Amino acid sequence: MNLADNAPLWTPTAERIASANVTAFRLAAEKRWGVALPDYDALYAWSVAQPEQFWVSIWEGDGMRDGVIGTRGERVLVDGDRMPGAKCFPDARLNFAQNLLRSRDASDAVVFWGEDRVKNRMSHGELYRAVAHFAAALKEQGVVAGDRVAAYMPNMPETLVAMLAAASLGAIFTSASPDFGVQGVLDRFGQTEPKVLVACDGYYYGGKTIDVLDKLGEIVGQLPSVKRVVVVPYVHQAHDLSHVPHARLYADFVKPFAHIDDIAFAQLPFDHPLYIMYSSGTTGVPKCIVHCAGGALLQHLKEHRLHGDVRPGDRVYYFTTCGWMMWNWLVSGLAAGATLLLYDGSPFAGDNHIIFDYADAEGMTHFGTSAKFIDACAKFGLKPRETHKLTTVRAMMSTGSPLVPEGFDYVYRDIKADLQLSSISGGTDIISCFVLGSPVLPVWRGEIQCRGLGMAVDVWDDDGRPVRGEKGELVCTKPFPVMPIGFWNDADGSKYHAAYFERFANVWCHGDFCEITANGGLVIYGRSDATLNPGGVRIGTAEIYRQVEKLHEVVESLVIGQDWPPQNPNDVRVVLFVKLREGLALDDDLVRRIKQTIRDNTTPRHVPAKVLQVADIPRTKSGKIVELAVRNVVHGRPVKNQEALANPGALAHFRDRVELAD
């Protein structure tokens, strides 16, 4: 291992490269299409230059043991010069659930840990039968293709069963985690009008039991579209559901169909709606993003198999809730033959070690988490390399925010030296990634390994010119199968167009501020709409976070640009908020060290004009800090949808702190 910036932290061995799925795929594609693809760079170039060939190879599973179950049809890409407007596999027919329920054997399909309270597992055969029962119950309830089935659920097996059952019929699945408040759920499901709602009775977090039945009754009372509520017992043995309209316990819902052991999978068009996802909604009512079954399936197969090197029998974990797109990404691992390791609760249960305990106990091969988890482990002083075996872990994935170079150092020094560390980035918008890892490429400190195969990703300056070694906008210049169908209740497509295609005509502009490096990797500097502009110089917020959070005293931080001077603003000043370790107070010495650390490692423009202490940093349910919401509060503008936040009370500190500072 070498932590120097001028050498990779990890390089795959020749044996690992030779045995990788992507190598088998590359060699099979050479043979099928009669092209020379000597390495990953050539494979990537071909995948974006010849998208029809590339996506056919993904469909057919070239180099893999199997491809997509379905009928592909002759046409691959229609109107491929239009974005939006391109159509992928317009003649295809498939069923998403059928592709995830390939096996019916006795091996593990799903393992579940609910903190240290609940542990169970389902075989592939058991999962198939559970889906058959639930699908029959949905059908009896009148659910047909295009209806919505919603889940207000933890990340547990019954949530997966409900999704697969809905997808088998062609119903559209949508979900929120049970830590959402009443209004947050209504802001989402109130727009998409589900016919059936699947909900838990509560959940565990940090050793506590949180009951949600009262919230559930209130939610259902304001969702007139719901005709049946299916309550999944999790934290209680006995249930009084009298205050929840249309409610039945899960066991009672499926019991009449226990004799059914087969599923009639509806064969549907490639672009048939599968999921409705929601934007974070911190600046208004969440946007409802509609994703299609074929696009999600192809993209996830590509990412699991080729970028993650997921093989049949692998055991894949990602820390996520059902309010984050990583849940939808995780469960697609079934299509690649993986066992899903589901977890719900605090990742720091069990004296901070529970996820590493899980990895050892269940033979985890793919360890998916967030940059904040890695940073927190480092600050806790955890050294899993010394306390756990982790012998089966081949890959570690991180998303949610940029993984700073020091996070890379920590993983290789204190978790495991020999693994593929993949910082990945994409979003709910595409239910997948634009940039991610590769098992055949080196890992460079602080860099995402590569651009996704089949994704024409570039970085453009403000004038729409490609740049290298400079910061700019992350764009995708060609259509891809997992582009959203559109937004729900956006008949003319105007909201969809405004979200991604207004900045550059016929080009997807994702809203990330990033750079393509000399190594061919990428660095994300934060969201474009949150970049700072002191003196007209664009600064990514992640550049400041990296420096501030090096300091032992700082737990986490948030930075904004405040219009300045307030009465006649023609510039911004940088204001930094810090959450300190318990019992510590911000003093002049710590302010000086924070500013000096930033100055020494960046530029004078990065140095905040004000450094202020706050009790908490507001974040979304999926753990992302909300710079725009704080900026609105500081400028006296309303934050329209505080229900989208995990800790909305944290916002109250910010206006007061800035006013006190002035």
C-alpha cells in the first residue's frame, strides 16, 4: 500500500483482472462484434460510440452465464440523437421481477439483520413462493398494470416481496422509510396515489423501538386512493389496527393464497414504469421521477456484474433505507445471482461494530456504505482490520457524498488493504451511477475510478466545451436506457426538461461540479447549485469539507455562500458551520486552526469569513447535508418542505447563529 498521491493505493493483480466479469464481457464483445478491445479504455470508448452493440451485449449477457429473460426484438435504439426522446429496445417484452427471481433453490436469497434484535433469512424458493402469494393477494385486491403499490417500510425482506409482487403484475412500486413524518409521506404518496400501502408497525434504531402505527393511521386517513393497508409485524407481537383504515396484517392478507406456488409474470414493454422515486424535496414538494423496468434492469446488471464484479453466490450489502435509491440498486443484485444482505437500523449499533460483525458472520463480498460512515469510523478510532477478519470482502463502495482522500487512506490502512474501493456517484434521477468503480483498474487516492460503461459522461465548462484537469459541469452527451420516462403528473414534459436539459440543449446536465483527472478518474466537488462564488471564483463545497473535517474536534461541517453585504449584495462571503465533538466549544484558537488548515491546503478564496458552531447539521433522510436549505434560512427565505429532513429542528440554529455573528 502506498498513500502517496503519485501512486495508486490499490492495483488489481493479473489474476484478478483475468477472472473479472468485465474481462469476460470484453473478450465476448470482441468476438461478437469483430472489434479490438484491448483494455478498459477501449471498451469504454466502444460502449459510447456503439451503444446499440454495447446494450445488446448487456442484454445477451455476453461472457456471463445468462442474459435478460425476455424477448429483445430487432430494434435497439430509435431517435438516438434526441435527449429526451430516444427509445431503447422499443419492441422488447420482459418482466423485471422474473429476472430477479431466476432461482427457486434452497440457497440464501436474502439475509436480514434488524440491528441486534432480529435475524432471519429466506431461500430463493421461499422468496419465490412469498412473492407468488403476495402477487395473488394484490391481484385479488384489483391491482393491475400501472397501479401504484407503496411501501412505508424498513429495509426488510417483506419490502422486497411487495416490490417483486407488484412488478410481476406490472404495478408501479414506490417507497418511503418509516422515519418519514406524516407530511413527508403525504407529499410523496399523495401525488402518486397508491391503491395498496404496505407498512410496518415500527422499527428499531440505536437500540430504541419506534412505533409508527399512530402515524400510519393519520397517513391512511389522508390517502383516499388506498383501498388496502397491509401491516407487517416487526416490533410488536399484538396489534390493534382499529384506527388504521382498510388494514390487515400481512399473514392474513396472503393466507388465502398459500396454495399458489407459481407466478404468471406479465410480459411488458421495455419502458413500462417500474418505480416512482422522489427528489429530496427540500426546496418544495418532491419531484416524482418515473423509471422504467428495462432501463433499471439493464443498467443495474451492468453495474453489478461489470463494475462491481458481482458473481453468482456473492453476498452483497449496502447500508440504505427504503427512502433512498440505493435500496432499489441493491435489490437488483438478485438478477446477477447475488445473495442480498439487508440491514435496518443504526450502522453504529453493537458498540459501533455491527456492520463489520455482519460482514464476518455472513461472508459479505461487497460492502456498500456512505462516505459519512467511513469518516465516522475513522473519528471513532475503529480499526476493523485488527478486530475483524473481513476475509471475504472484495469490494467496498461509498456514495451519498464525495469520499475525501483521507477516507481512502483510512479504508486501506484500517479496514482492508486488498479490496476494490469504489467511490460511486449518480443519483435518484437515474437510479444508478454516472461514475463508479472497475475491478480491472487501479484506485487512486481521492478519485472515482472511471466513467460508467455506455454512459457518455463528460465535464464541460460554462460555454459547453469539454475540459480536463479543470472543474466543470458533469454532463452526459448521449441517451442511455435508464433515463427517466419522465415525471409523474408532468404531461407535457416541461418539468422534466427543465430539470436536466435547459442548461445545454440535447445534453443531460446532472448538476454536479466535478473534474476528470489525468488518471482518467473523477473527483466530485459538490452540487453545482451549492458551489460558492466569492469574488466570482467557483469553489466546490467538498473542497472545504475535506480540510475542516481533518480536525479532531470537528464532527462534521456545512458551508454556504451568504449574499454580502446584505443590504446591497454584489458578492458572497463564505460562512462555515461546524458541529464539534460533545462537550467542546468553538474558541478563537480553533477558528484560527480551521482557517489556517483551509488556507494551507486550498486557496485564500476558500477561507471562510465566518466560522460558527451549531448543535447539528441538517440532512435528508438519506443522509445528505442540505446546503440549499441552510442558505435559504440564512437569507430569510422559506424552506418549503422540512418534512424531507431527518432532523428539521437543526435548521433553527442557522439563522440565529448568522444574525448573532453580525
